[in-house]
Amino acid sequence: MNKFKIYLDTSIINFFFADDAPEKKEITIDYFDKYVATNFYTHGVSGFVIEEIKNTKNIELRENLLRKIEEYDLEIWPNEPNNEIVSLDLEYLKGKIIPEKSMYDALHIAFCTVNKIDYLLSWNYRHLSNINKERAFSSKNLDLGYLTTPRLINPLEAFNDY
């Protein structure tokens, strides 16, 4: 049986350090220990996640985020100059599914769509992890000839033992 491929967006890694949201922090750590560390699913981040982290102004946080990627030996899926991903990203922005200021969220979805990733894991309920956005992305993808859209879920939905 093939393992699901799960893309971790930047918000997931950020919640390791979310002292203002202790419940989500605890769930994130638990998820990483149960599923990422054990290779229960195939997990990865794209170069877009790395770019987004490198744009973090807080140097200590930036280093901690990058350290978590190394610590859990997350696969970094390359996003080499890919016109298909950029074009799809622009379609999401043009269709106002995602606001322009949240360009990376659109890039995460485009990356997953083009690379046929099964799930995009996110704590971002506004732009990613909600059924209305999932429906909007799926509709746009179908209009553009993409037959699949990643499921947009949060870590609780990926737990196998609940």
C-alpha cells in the first residue's frame, strides 16, 4: 500500500513555537512525533516553505524553524523554476481565491496540485484548511484541466488513532 504524501505548509512548523496557542502547539508536536518521525506518511515541504521561512524577520525564530525541518529530516521537494506552478498560482490570485498578500498560500496549493500531493496540512483556516477554500480550489483546478486537488486539512484530521 502506498503511503499518503503530505505537504506541510509553513504554519505547521510555526506552531512548534506558538506559546500563545498551547493546544495547537501540543497537537503539532504530537503529530510530528507520531507521524513525521516514524515515517507513517510521506511528509515534505517545498522550496516555497523554505523561502517563506527565510523571509521571517525574527532571526531566532527563522533559525528554529529551519532547525525543525532538519531535526525531523523533512524531505524538501524542489520547486525549480516551474511555469506551471507559477501560472496556477496566478490563476488562484486572479480568481480571488487567495488575496495577493498571501501569495505563498496560493503557491503551496499550486505546488501540491501540479505534483499530485494527496494532502496539504495547515493550521491556516482562513486561506487553506477549510472546506470552502478546498471547493474553490477544486473548481478552479477542474476549470483548468487538473483532475485532482489536494485535501486541505489540519493535523487533527490526519491523526490515525482518533
